[in-house]
Amino acid sequence: MNPITQNFQTILKNIIDYSISILGLILLCPIIIILSIVIMISGNGPVIYSQKRVGKSGKPFSIYKFRSMCNGEESTHLLSGKDDKRITPLGRFMRKHKLDEIPNFYNVLKGEMSIVGPRPEQQYYIDRIKEKAPQYKLIQTVKPGITSWGQVRYGYASDVDQMIERLDYDLYYMKNRSIGFDLKVIFYTIGIIFKGKGI
């Protein structure tokens, strides 16, 4: 891809990121309000929780999500799974339909994330991934995304070995990324959301 085309793609991607995030927050406002109220009355703890993740160029940032676990459980390094007892009944529903990630739109507006890009991980796991797959550093040359090719094609990774397997999909995205590819990932993600096939 020549520099002019690459710059155009970058500008267009940023426009799409901000447009989808603003529109998403506006259209989803009723759902945001309902989820906030239900989370608030269903148990002690904050409605929104934040966790340190690593973004572009290895820069750490706080990712925001609706709290889907019992208060205090999400601060650990322990990865979650389908049968994780820390997940609340509401949290399980939100995760299946990826509603817990709605606050990620705020991260996009802050310039920390993109709509499509490799999902950001905790530094704890990145250190372990790089020990076996040093090529992981390549995906840190772009903004992490709310959704990714790795997520829609591989799914959730519950341990480091699975993260490394999913890495192949993210590296493929890196080599072939384009606005068209992003739209394809978004299309797949919408299907996952409506079918409730998230974790």
C-alpha cells in the first residue's frame, strides 16, 4: 500500500471510528440507562469498571466495561470462561451479546481504541505471549479494537496458548487490513451480537 493510500485509509478509519462510536452511544442510550440501573440494584459495586490494558506502541490505558462479575473479582489476572462462577447472571447475558463492551466506545472517542483491531491484553499476559511468540509486538503498531478478526474467527482465548493460536488471525488482519476488511469484521461481529455467541 503506497503512503497516499495508507494515509487516506487511516483518515477514513478514524472518521468511521468516531462516527460509529458517537452514533452507537446515542442509539444505545436507553440500553445504557437500563443496564446501569439493573447493575446498580443487582449488587454492590460500580456500574462501570476499568482495567489496565496495553494499546498502540505499548502504551497502557484504562479500558472501560459494564461490570459483569461480582464486585472485586475483575481486578485479578485470572482469565474468564463460559462457566466462570464470578460472572453474574446479568453479566453472562451481557457477555453473550457483547453489551458489556458498550463503554469501549468511550475509549474510541479518547483515541485509545478503534472499532476494529486486535483486542488489547493485560501486560501480564503480553509478557508471557512474547516469550513464545515475539511477533506479538507487530499488532501493537496499531490501535487495539472493540472487535477483531481473531475474535470473530477464533473466539475467546482462555489461556496463553489459545491467545497465541488466535494471534495468527490478528497477524493476518495486520497484513491485509483495509476499510473493506474492517467492514467485514463489523458484519461478522453484528451476527455474533444478535446470535448471542459471545462468551
